[in-house]
Amino acid sequence: MGRGLSLDQPLHATLGQITAGVSPVALAQAYTDWAQHLVMSPDKQIELVQKAVRKWARYLEYCSRACSDPHCEACIEPLPQDKRFAGDPWQAWPYNAIYQGFLLTQQWWHNATTGISGVSRHHEEVVSFVARQLLDMMSPANFPSSNPEVLKETLDTGGQNLVRGAVNFFEDWQRAVSGGRPAGTERFAVGDNLAVTPGQVIFRNELIELIQYMPATDKVHPEPILIVPAWIMKYYILDLSPENSLVKYLVEKGHTVFMISWKNPTVEDRDLGMEDYRRLGVMAALDAVSAIAPESRVHGVGYCLGGTLLSIAAAAMVRDGDDRLATMTLFAAQTDFTEAGELMLFIDEAQVSFLEDIMAEQGCLDTKQMAGTFQLLRSNDLIWSAMVQNYLMGERRPMFDLMAWNADATRMPARMHSEYLRQLFLDNDLADERYRVDGRPVSLHDIRIPIFAVSTLSDHVAPWRSVYKIHSQTNADVTFVLSNGGHNAGIVSPPGNTRRRHQIATHDDLAAYLDPDAWQARATHHEGSWWPCWLGWLSDHSGEPVKPPGLGAARKGYRRLGEAPGTYVLMP
């Protein structure tokens, strides 16, 4: 074999197409660790046998009672978030016995994959997660013969539900093969009924377009707002349909708003790194905002990865004597990754190395690989329940703006994604003050400007207790919000949504530290959206309204390049 010939990358890239980017070596390591320690743990084996015997006895006793009394007490209750067996048909014999047996089996496997002495925490979480995925695949809700709701619909419609389901399946298969978007998304179009808040693109480079939104009031607060969205999502999650648009809400309340729209990278952008995203993204945008509103400091806002990048930029700015930021707001953004939730299941040395080889071959992380990872974190809701609804019940779930946005996925440059996984997730360099900007480390403890941090209860991407760590990482007064909902729906929370509620409290940096549970016990409860609370906080940290700045600053090189939403957001 000649010098320089590499077989690793093409092999791993081919395997990645089969495994959806999951490293088979990482899985093998986890299962080997689990199996070896289980074999060497006779006490655990005896415990599992005893649990199996007790569960069988309890199950048989339940079945005998349920035959004559369908309303008898269940032997196991589903988890609060598990709605698969909530319908009345599931409470009738024999379906109550079927789903109760499934839940007991699921519980036993959880016992079998956890609590084994000697197994590393990461490997235990991987094995438990995979076991849960395999069991969810075999749920009685997923099969017509064991799902009473599907059987009833089939009898009531003479099988038309299955005919409609077959049509839906064929349509989805055609769309997937041709690279099309999910059914129903055609009713939502960027610039038509999404991302329609009036504005102008006033700056463009090889990585971003910067949108300045037109004022909707005669006077505005002097401090402009610069929003840094995540680059794994298109910016318009914060400018969806007008009734769900955070941008429209801010503009109508007297704020000048700027938004970064990231370019969807291609193979040619494979060498863009984290420093490029900071320099060409956050700092280039901040320079433009400062040129257009030169007398005012800026409210920085970051969402998810955009919040992490904004935090890095803010720490570097303080280190370098740059005081242009007035405040910092973080939406579902982590700055410490020691408890980064179930995403950490996909991140260890074997997995990251595998992904690096895939990306080296592809040049970027594909949208399907990104989407597949996030779907696995909520497989019951995003995969199996959707399958039952679409293909067995024959009913399409109604498409709405947030779902349409979620289907508009983006790619990740190889270098940037590798740096992000290694430096932040794997090595936690930012929290441990090893992350370097311009060759020198930065520290979040240098940040002293007021912070408004928003987290959500059901966030699988940025768990709220992980987001909460910002309290101990900075020397700032932190106003912290815990909203119900998930990573996206908890942030897109306009006033008037009766299903929303939140807790909020401000922690003075000089006060004693409160752990997350103590904070949750003490924080004030509110019904409704957190947006008005944030608006009030922004007003408290802003000056008296003045005449709005002009759109762009042509003499300073920031001329109008076209109407919002711009061109980068339309890149496939």
C-alpha cells in the first residue's frame, strides 16, 4: 500500500451511511463493558431473576383480575410523558394485558441495563438508551393487530385507514428518495408566510447575511438588539408566521432588531472553524450594528449554539477591553457540557473520531444525519407515534409553522463541527477556561454584564439544569427563566398561548449560590409567556426612546443589499 493511501475514512463514511453516523465501535465498547460486568456480578443476576419472578407473578395476578374487572388497578403505570396507551380502548381486555406486559418488560430491561457496578456511566447510558429504542420499536402500539385504536378505525372505515396509510407511506417514500420535504410543508414558504417581518439585508460576507428590521414605532430604545441564532437551524425560527414571530414582537414594542442569517455550508466550506463563526459571524455583525448605531451599546441575544458562541465572543471582548455589549440573553444555550443531556450519548472519543472520518469524506455533516440524531432523542413522539398516525390510522398530522421550519434543515462544516464536539462537548474547554480565542484562553468569569437566561423543562438538547450553570460561571446578575415546553416550542412562546407557563427569578452575583432544585422551589410562578418578562427586563436595561437609526449606513460600507429574508436562508 502506497504512502498516504487511507482506507479508514472511506470505510467509516460507508459505514456511516448504514448506521446514520453512529459508530459501531462505540456501541460495541458500551455493550462489552455492560456484558462483562454483568457476567461478573452474580448479585445483580440474582436480583434480575427475582425481579422477573415478581413481575410475572404480579402480571398473572393482574390478568386474572382484569378478565372480570377492566377497571381494576393497573400493575404498572406509564411514565407521565408516555401517552401511547392513554386511550379508552387500551383499558379493555386483552389490550390492557398486552400493554401492561410490555411496560413491565420495559421496566425490567431498564433494571437490567442500569445499576451494574463497574460499568462507566457513559456506557450505561448508551446501553440503556439503545435498549429503550429497541423496545419502543416493538411497542404493541406500533402494530395493527395489537393496537385497539387502529383495529377500531379499521372496522369503522372498512379498512380505508390502511389504504390512506399506504398512500401516505408511498408519498413519504417518494419525497425521501427525491430529497423532498415532508408533506404539508409546501403550504409554508420563507418570504411568503414565514419570515415576513419587513427588513433589509445590510451586510453580507462568506458566512452571514445581517438583517436589520424596519422600525414599527416612531421612537425606539437606543440600544439595538443583535440576535445570534444557531447555525444548525435557519434563523427564522425567531421570525415564523406573524403571530409566532419574536422579531415582530420586539419591533412592535419599540426595539431596533438585527438578525444573523447563516449561510448553509457546502463541501467548499469544509475548513470553516469555530473561530470563523465568531469572527465572520458575531464580531462582523457587531461591527455593522455599531456602525449603524455608534452611540449605543448592544443587547446581545443567542439561541442554542448561537448563545454558546455569543458567550465565547462576550468573554473575549471583556478580555480585550471591548465594552460594546450592554446585556446578554441566552435562549436554551449551554456553556458547560458536563450534563448536556442525551446528546452526550453520541459523543465519546470513538464516536467523534468516526464522525470526523465521515465528515472528512463528505466535507460537512449532512442534514439527514443531524435530523436523525435529534429524532432518536424523542423517538416516541417524532418516529413511532407519527408512524402510527400517518400509516396505520391514515391521518396526516396537521402541519404548522414550527414543524415546517424544523424540516428546513442545515449542514455543518467538517472543521467547525469537529472543533465544537471536541472542545466543548468532549473536553469542556469553555467551562474549564481552556478555550482559546486569538491564541489566548477566555474565561466566562470575566462577564459582568446583566444576563437573561431562558431554559425549558422538556429540553432534550440543552437540559435546564445544564443551562442553569451560567449562574456559577459568570460574575453577573442572572435573571433565569424556566418555561414549560421543549427546546423550540418553549422558546417560541408568544403571549396569548394559554398552554404556556414559566418560573422566573433574578440572582444577584453577590448573593449565595442556589442549586437548581432550590431555585425551582423558590422562583416565582407565572401563567403565560415569558416574552413580556424579557421585554420588561430589556426596558430596565435600556435608555429612553429616541428616533430610530437609519437602515444601513452606506457611507460606512453597510448599504442595503435587498429585502429580508435575504438569500442565504433560501439556500437548499
